[in-house]
Amino acid sequence: MDFRWNERNIDHIGEHGVSSEEAEQIIRMARSPYPRGIGDEKYRVCGRGRGGRPLQVIYLVDDDGTIFVIHARPLTDKEKRRWLRTME
């Protein structure tokens, strides 16, 4: 898997306390039912980041198959509960 990073997307996910390495890990380790298409050619993945904290990552796939992360953040408490139910 190849990822495309620039200052803008690194800074944006950094504002939410997520590193590029962590976002890549979430995408690489995705398991069913992820990734999920969320429209506009965007995909959503949830998984455990550093220290086991639940995160979501939103990304696009370029025409050449390169992944471009556009958003990443910790899950809210409500999202955590929903996510844990899907993982059972």
C-alpha cells in the first residue's frame, strides 16, 4: 500500500492527535466490515491506534491506487460503543 502525504493532511490529523504512521496502521490493519464507502469516493476505517485507542480514518484512493488520508481522529464515546458492537 502506498500513501501520499503532504503538509496539509499531516497537520490536519495532527490537530486531532493522530500521526501519519498511526493512520497508515489503521488502514493496513482494517478488517471486515471496513473499509466502508461513505460517498464521494471516500472510505472510512476504524481501528485501534497507539495504546489501543479507537480511531477513525477517512481517505480517498487516487487513480493510481495511492491512498490519501483526509481526516483522522479518536472515536467519540458513542462511536466507540457502536464500533465495539460491530467487532463482536
